[in-house]
Amino acid sequence: MHSSATPSSCSLRGEVLGVCGAASAAARDRFTGLGLGRLAGRCTELLKDASPNPWAGEGVTDREADVLRLVIAGLANKEIAAALRLSPRTVEKHVENLLRKTGARSRLELAVTSRHPAT
């Protein structure tokens, strides 16, 4: 499956996100393809622990948090869909849910107010 993310764009976005979901998914797929599924699973577990959902207290699911990180990074719905291997419609629904849960009135407000979640 083709993703619009390149290694260089992942490293730039990774600075903003802390991790690059598209690169992580590609690495997991590659490891699994090489017969290293157990290693890929363990790496995925470790990465999840390294990047907790800081918005969980606001009712944001882990998948919505993945979408939110990419909204904050400035990606469009189609780019988010490609990076997370979701349909654009699914991303639209996640963004709608995030707007509702956070009370933001626009995508820009969502991105700006969600940069520093309450802890």
C-alpha cells in the first residue's frame, strides 16, 4: 500500500508528533514480512507505552489521539488517512468526534487548543 509519507517527511513530522505512525506501520509490516512478527509486536507495545494518550481524560480514544496528533501537525484528512491506513471518511468522523469532545468550533481551534493537553 502506498503512503504519502516519505522518510524525510516522517522525521520532520516525528519531531512534532514524537513518533511517526506511518513509519512505525511500515517497519512493523517489514519485520512481519521477514518472519519477525514477535519482534514487531514487542516494538509496537513499547512504542505505545512511549506515547500515551494525553487526551484520554477528555474522552479521546487512542485512535482519535493518533488523528489529533496529525491534525496538530497540519496534515489534511487524506494525508492522515494514508498515514494511519484509514479511509478518508473514517478520519472525517474522528475529526468530527474530536471537535465535539473538545468543544472546538474549527479544525484550527482544535489544533491550537490541543497542543498542550491538560495533565
